[in-house]
Amino acid sequence: MGRVFEKRKYTMFARFAKMAKTFTKIGKDIAMAVKAGGPDPDTNPRLRMCIQNARAVNMPKTNVDAAIKRASDKDVSNYEEAIYEGYAPHGVPVLVECTTDNPTRTVANIRMYFARNGGALGTNGSVGFMFERKALFKLSSVGLNREETEFSLIDFGADDFTWDDEHNELIIQTPFTEFGHMQKGLEDMKIEIKESSKVFIPTSYKELTDEQEAEVLGMIEKMEEDDDVVAVYHNAR
């Protein structure tokens, strides 16, 4: 009974830790959105996206409002986005997406994660050409006609559709440059956006053994625990 309780307690703490990291990331996104376009979501599409993503992970409205208020303070820290490139063990290319108010600290930590786990930090452009920047939108599919919806959204840049009937969702993919165009199109069509994100998708994949994959994922897990790291992309499978 004691072991079961400890396992449940660990799972609960892990879940709350993941939730806290997600909330922190969204808070940083809100700060950058407000600094770039102001605190009014009606006139700031980037901020609207952040608020949509906050709702998707059940971030309390009070937290969102507080983040917007903090970001409006001129004395608050300025966050910036940074992408670091390198190789994990076994020559696996890796992109590390970060949001930081201290690039010197962040790059030192990223270099350490690579070095301690058999990888190496690279220079800008060393592996970025192996990935393609895309935008993803998760939508409510309730009441949508598949053929009509796909036909309409292609005009806004959609180039891939995944219908999830189990969860009543539609996930669409667009080129990164079409993010704003698609966001406005969905809003004009009154289609509910549950979540949206900008991601890097590998253009090819590297096959690994189970043991090699475990080494690569071990390094990535260490990186993902860092508060400055937003996401880690690779092409291992």
C-alpha cells in the first residue's frame, strides 16, 4: 500500500510540475506578445493566440490577467526567443527552442546538456536546414463539414488535415508564414481555435536502435526540464 501511495504521489507531483512549466511558458509568451503588440487581445492577434493556448491547458483566467498586467509594467524583464542547434548522441540533429531573459545563462546550460550527454552544441545553421517551420492549429470539429471546411481552409494556407473523431477535433498544418493568415481566416469563419503553435518538423528521419534512442531521449528529457526551454525537436525514430 505504501509503494502504491508513493507512486501516486510521485505521479501527482510530476503532473503538477509539468503544469507549472506549461503555465510559465505561456506567461513568457504573453509577456512577449504584450511587449510587441499591447495588452488588448482585440487588437493583438499574438496575444489572442496566447490566451487560446492558456484556455487549452486550463490556465486560470486570473493567472492570464496577472501575466498581462505584469507584462504591461515597463520594469518587467524582457524575454526573447532563441534557437540553439546541435547534435545528440549518434549524430541526431537537434533544435532547442528557448524563451529567456538571460541568453548567456541559457546558452551555457544548453551547451552543458549537450556535452554531458554525448552530444555537441553547433553553430547557427548547422542543423536548421534539416527542419521545416510549420504552424499547427487544433480546432473543434463539431458541426464542420469535412469537404467544405478543407476546401475553405486551403485558401488560407492549410496543407495538411487530421480529423480526430474520438475527440471531435481537427488539426491543420500550414507553412509558418501563413500563421497570421490562417488565424484570421478561422476567426472570420467563427471556427473555434482550441490551441495553436509554431513547430519544427524534420524533413527526414534517422533510424536508431532502442538503446540508441534511449540515450537521445535521455538528453532531451534533461533539456526539457530547463525553465528556459520551450521545446526540443529532433529526427530520431
